[in-house]
Amino acid sequence: MRANDVDVPEVRPGTVVVRIEASSLLSYQKAYVAGDLPAYQPPDHVFTIGSNCIGMIHAVGRDVWHLQAGQRVAVSPHIVAHERVAEPAEFLLGLTAYGQTARRMQVDFPDGTFAEYVLVPAACATPVPGLADLEPAQLVVATRFLVPFGGLVRGRLTAGETVIVSGATGAFGSAATLLALALGAGRVIAAGRNREALAAVARAGGARVVPVALAGNVEADAAALRTAADGGADLAFDMVGRATDPAATLAALHGLRRGGRLVLMGSMTAPLPLDYRMVMMNNLEIIGQFMYPGDAFRRLLELVRTGLLDLRAIAPRVFPLAELPAALDAAATAGSLECVVVRP
């Protein structure tokens, strides 16, 4: 990494240029920069990392009808081709792209948000009205909830249901726990192996959160989850990051009641062995989900605006952009209820 002085991006048709106020870091950003995540496909030339931000629109291109200069927006890194085809290509700004078409899209938008300005498609910028009481460094914490939102919505979470969150002590898992409550879950079983971190998440979520410490034994852990869920959960959300064994995921699956759903959004590197007959006989549904719908930011901000989701449950740790290396170190070791943020 190095800091460069470059020109402000020029706006193009269908795009906006955003003056960045705050950008949050991923917990694995340091490993990404070090090249330790071979599954990720960054641009093959010099580019700016960083995948999301809160900022003010600096310039608006032709064919942009609703956004306007001076408007505060939240920028999502999930860029999807807008053609009406069966499988539109998609990539993650400042992070990775998969497939030839996605790589071509990445060439058009190579630079991410660890900068003063960023050029993005207008479809990636969501207006942020009515939240003037929250500083940009706190608002950008909303990005932590985007991925869990995609999974919980895809899992068809219904008000009053019981949800198991596997990996509840991670950055996305803790956010999933709080978000499930905001979406109306009657009970959230926060599952993980760090008892202290589980207790912190339970305190943040309140009486509807039941922490369950996993021991790594599928049968015993599944029994503990089923007991906490009064016989079995309706939905399990797996957000375990880079797991090398499937024990936690299998425990969550076996913790479901008949007809339950398991959503997979983690990054486990081991195969997931399934008992075909058990899945069939219990009418279980296993759902893979990548990212979130295009209106996720707008819907999340409505939860914040109406008081159903309190972003202040996760505390930002703010670094100036000039101290990005220190911010990378902090993000790698941050607690589950912390979000490391850089500001230009």
C-alpha cells in the first residue's frame, strides 16, 4: 500500500462522484491487503481499496434523475449489471470480481472508498435523509448490517420466529443478532465459542437474546441449541468466517425444527457433509445467499429512522485516512461490537 495524490474522478453518464466522509473496514481487510485471501480477485493493476462509505454527492452524471449534488448518501460496494438478463454479472467495489463479465465491470470501476472521492454507479448510492443526529462515522456502521440483511430476508424471517445465529461473535454475526431483533424475531439464539463475546452480544440485544457457547461437538451443540429454542428454531443464519471444520454449521442445521431453514453466508473452507435422509425427512431447506437486494440500504435506514435498529449498539473506532495501516491492524482485532472507520 501507498498513498497517492490523484485527480478527482470525472463523472460519467449513470454515475455519481461522492465526497467521502467515512468508510468502514472489513475485519479481514489486512489479510486481503497482504494477499492472504487467494479466493478474492482484485484488479490486476494499481487501484484504491475500500468497499463502502457515507458521503456527500459531489457531482451527478447524465441519466441520473433523483440524486443531486450536496445530498448525503450511503454507498454500497455491491455493483450489479443493469441489463435485463437471467444472470447479471456482479462484483464488489474495491475488493473482488468473479467471472469474465464481472472483471470487465471492475475495469470500469476499479477504485474503492479509502480515498477522498469515489466514482460509483448511481444505483449504488442511497440517500440518507432524516438522520442528522448521527455523525457519518456512526452512520457508516449501517454497512455492517447489509450482508446479514440479505441473509435474513432471503431466509424469510417472520415476526415472532426463533433464529439461531451461528458465528454470533463475529462482525457480521453480531450485527445479524441485532438485526434479527429489529426485524421482529421473537428469540435469537446467539451461538459461538467465545463466552465473553457472546455475553456482550446478549447484553446489547437484551432479553430476547439467548447465548449458547459451542463446544465443537455437533450432537451436544445441536441439543443445546434446540433446548435454547424450546425444541427447535425456525431459521438458522450461518455467518461463520473462514471455518476449517463444519461443526458449528451442522449444529445449527440440527438445531432446526421440522420445516426449518438454514441460510449460508459465511466463508467456511471445509466441505459441508449432509445427512440426506435427515434433511429430507425433516423438510429442511438449505439456502445459499450472496450479498443483499438492491434496496437493502434504504430498508435498513428505515429501521434506523424508526428506532427499530440502533446503530449505536456498535461503536466506531475512527482513524484518519493517513493512518490506514494502523486502522487495518485495529480492524483485524476489533471486538464484535466495534467498527473500525477511516475518515479523510
